[in-house]
Amino acid sequence: MKSELIAEESAGLSLSQLAEFMKCLGVVTAYNLDGGGSSTMYFNGEIINNPTTNGRSIKERSVSDIVYIGY
């Protein structure tokens, strides 16, 4: 079950807005990872975003790369 605090959909920031935000935070080097439809965020045993397969259905896609941050 998704947390009620997580929005169903978010427009997010444009690349230029993200760059300006990072600059305001004092970041010297930052990376923008692809946040497209194949991006899936998994946290505490749950998928917490809405990945899409074709822009219409919500389903994870098979992808060859991951970024894993363990704690």
C-alpha cells in the first residue's frame, strides 16, 4: 500500500530547474539519472512510484541496469 504522503503523479523539475536547485544547494558535481517510464523506485519492500510500460499501463519494465543504494 502506498503512503498517503506520496503523490500519485508529479511533474517534477525540468533539467534547467534541477541544475539551478543543485547550484543553490552548493552542489559542485551532480548527476541526473533517467527518470523515464522504465524507472522504478523500490523502498521498504514496496514499489513507490508508477513505472509505465507503454505510457498507458502501470507495470515494471525489464531493464539491464540498476542503481542500488543499500542501508
